[in-house]
Amino acid sequence: MTDYPIIFSTPMVQAILGGVKTQTRRIAKLNAAGRVARKGKNWHPDDPEAILACPYGEVGGVLWVRETWSADVPEIVYKADMGARYLDEDDPHYMDLLRLYDKQIGDWRAAIHMQKWAARIHLRITKVRLERLQKISFGDAKSEGVEFWRHTETLKGLSACSCHYYEFEDLWTHINGRDSWNLNPLVWAIDFEVTK
């Protein structure tokens, strides 16, 4: 099975490290016929086999997390928790780290630029499904790692589960744009567990 990269923001990496984020949702791209496609095949979104088109892999596959990081020879430093990974001169990627350090001493590097050898978090996919964004359940919203952060007076009368749902809606809108929630796009809902 192929390992695939996946980008997470610093707060979402913190949620993964804290054990509260075990799901992610990513917009599914549809072809002109309204189908999901991969490797020359395409499926109607309602087809149970449509999950084979997931660009992040299938159940049992591994995602390696791209996160904000810094090349601080002889270490790689990860912004989410300021954790570090030491590379000694015998490490096969020590020279890669040295070249990066020479280009940008101590600066934070965007997650998109993380190479696989620098990744520290690997996620095993435990479930994949294709669904509409607003179909997310209260429990799934909590599994997205969204923490209740609004003052309780703001959401009077809503259960804690409902709060996670609305916090996820706010987070989605913040990341994807003002009308993105109302568009209710088809998304890949991916469950995962951290693997060693």
C-alpha cells in the first residue's frame, strides 16, 4: 500500500497529539459527470465502491502528516509542541537537513514543504466514507478535534455535543470560505489512528 501525505494546521496537529482528533474531512473532487474518479475508473458517489477513489488511500493505508516545522541542525523542530527530532551525522537525511538549514536558518517552514523523511506523525486509516459535509454527526464533529472554546453564555441551551457541531461548522467556514458550509459539498470522511 502507498503512503500519502496530508497537511494539518498547527491546532489540528496539537489535537492529534492530544488524542482528540481521530477524523478529518476533505472536499471530494467530482468529474464533469458528477462522479469520483481514480486510476482510470469512476464511480457514482452513492456506489459503495466509490471509496476506492479516495485520494488519501484506503483502510489500512498510512498518511504521513505534513506540519509546520523548522530545520535547526542537528534537529528538526515541530511548531505544534516544539518537539524536536535529533539527526546525527550518520543519519541518511542529515545532509538533507544541513542543506535546508543553509537556505533558511531557524525559520518556520510551511507544512506543504515538509518532506516525508522529516514527518514524525503517521496515521493508519481505519475507515473511509463519502458523504455530504452537513451529514456530520455530533460525535464525528467532536472526533474532528474541535474544542468547545466559546463562552457558555453564547450557546445557552445547546448540549455539549451540539457545541462541537457548531464549532466544526465555524472551523470549516474559516478554512474554506464564508459560503462553504452552505454549499454542503461531498467530502471524504476519514477515520484514523496514530501509528508508530
